[in-house]
Amino acid sequence: MKILVTGVAGFIGEQLTEHLLSQGHEIVGIDNFFDNNDIDIKCSRMAELGVDTNLLAETNEVEGKRGFRFVRLDVMDRAGVLELCQKEQFEAIFHLAAVTGSYFTRRDPAIVFDCIIYGTTNMLEAARLCGVKHFIYSSAAAVYNNGVPSPISETAPTDAPLSPYAAAKRSAELICHAYSRQFNLPVTIFRFFTVYGKWGRKDSIPMHAVKDVLSGNEIKLLNNGYIIRDFTYVDDVVYPMTSALHQMPQGINGVPYEIFNIGRSKPVSLTNFIQAVATALGKSANITLLPDPTLTIGEAPEIYADTTKLESVLAYSPEWEYEEALPQFVEWYLANYKVTFDM
């Protein structure tokens, strides 16, 4: 199958592309290499796909391994996106491109809205005009209202987003539904719950946890450490996403539109997760529990997924316990920190 992956230089985009290539698909990946202090790790991710990013100084298209092709292109470029889709005639699109990170949410939310809402509209329009058979979109658990009891199902309220990022992701979901309903475009949406693994985002909790434990830094946890997450290893994300290629969304009232949570469905406290990181490193974690209940704006104290629908419809049950996955993650970090990326 010929597939387009947007945001291919991102954490999940690169891992997803690796898996799709291993299945024999023909993949074209696009990314704008947005300068959000992650350029070094983005270049390293592309090197994993056989792409020499030094060549981007001379051309916007570079060949990688196993027939992979990278095109430097911004999803904000409506004409460029449409031209590429017309030329390549993709059968499916995995749309993962987004501006992420709390820094941009707080400092420049307009960038977040532009990329996620306008960029998603551009991709849907290209899919509609070029006859794409399946549009698969990456959303986030952030769309759920604060205070929704966990485990959270796909039908939980999403009308009071906690942050501009959450509002943008929910808006994009609704735009996807409009295209699916109006133009009969099959759309599958996955809401991610705290994904971690090799080549992860440098601003993510797991990446900082490894760095802080290694450095012996004091790790201050608010709310007495009562911060519950559904830490999900990246393999438990890319496998169900690729399996969705072969199952068209059934939806409701004839609209080919489905939403799935992707999580571990096992709540883990941030304190226990950091202690497990320390165990994998053979070190002690310097954790200080603070009674202050005030979390970062846009954060909920407890959030983990109900994956019943994922398991029943896509027949995928998350496999990786965090105690088993963390040693692999830590091994990758130790091999690459200060080598292919810095923090």
C-alpha cells in the first residue's frame, strides 16, 4: 500500500514509519522540521530511516532505506500538500503533524491552532480531492474534560478542553467528522495516552525522568506525587495504528468515522514510574513530594484509558508493562544521550 505519513520526523511518526516499512508498504513522509529545539533528535530519527538530512540544504526530497522517501513540506502549505497527493495518489494518510509541547501552548497558542486546525483541514482536503481511501489521525487524551473519572472511554465529555493544544486537537477531530460525513471519507482517530519509548520528545516526562535520575537532580512532584498516568510504550501505539489500515471505520448512522483510545489501561503513579526508571539505571531517584495540588495548567491529576473498544474492534490488547519496557528505553537513552541528541 502507498501511504503518506505527516510529521514523520516526530517521535511516533518515525516509529510508525519503521513499522510500516517492515510490513512492505511504500512510504512517503513529510515534515517541516519546525525549530522547536528538537532539531538534533529529528535529524537522528531521520537517520534511522536512512535519510541524510544534510542533503536538505540542496533539495527538499531525499531517499531513505527500503524505498522510503522524505519530502520537506509543511502541512500548512495547502497547494504543496495537494500537489504531492495528486502526484503520488496515496491510498492512506497517517496524519501526525502537530506543534506539541507546553512551551508553545503557553507562549504562542496561535501556532498550535494554525498547525493543528488549518494543517489538518489541508490534509483532509487533499485526501478528499485525491481519492484517499483511509485517513488516520493522531489525537490526544488531552481532549477529555478535567475531572472525568478514569478509566476514560471514548464517549467521555470533551466540551471543556484544558489547554489550547487540547482545544485544537478536539477541533481537528470535529473537522475530520465533517469531512467523513459530507464526503464519505473513512476516518479513524486515535487518542494517545502518555506515550514513551526510544526517540521520544525531549520535553516529555519519561525523557526528563531519565536525565534527572542520571544527574542526581532533585525531582519535585506536586500533589504529594499523586499524578496518575497511563504510560504507554510506543510499540503499543504503532501496532494498533497499522492494524487499522485493514479495517475501515464503521461509525454511527452510516458515517465512516471511529475514535479509539490507545493506552495501557493500567494506572501508574509518576512516583512509581520514576522509581522504575531509577531501578533500570541502577541508581536512586531523588524525589521530593510537595503538598501543593496545583499542577501545570492543562494537566489533570489522574488520567488513564479504557481500551475496551480498541481490544474488541481492532483486536489489540496493549502488551508492554512499564517495568519491562523501561530497561529497553533506558538502554537506548544511554547509547544516544550526548551522542545523537542533547537535553
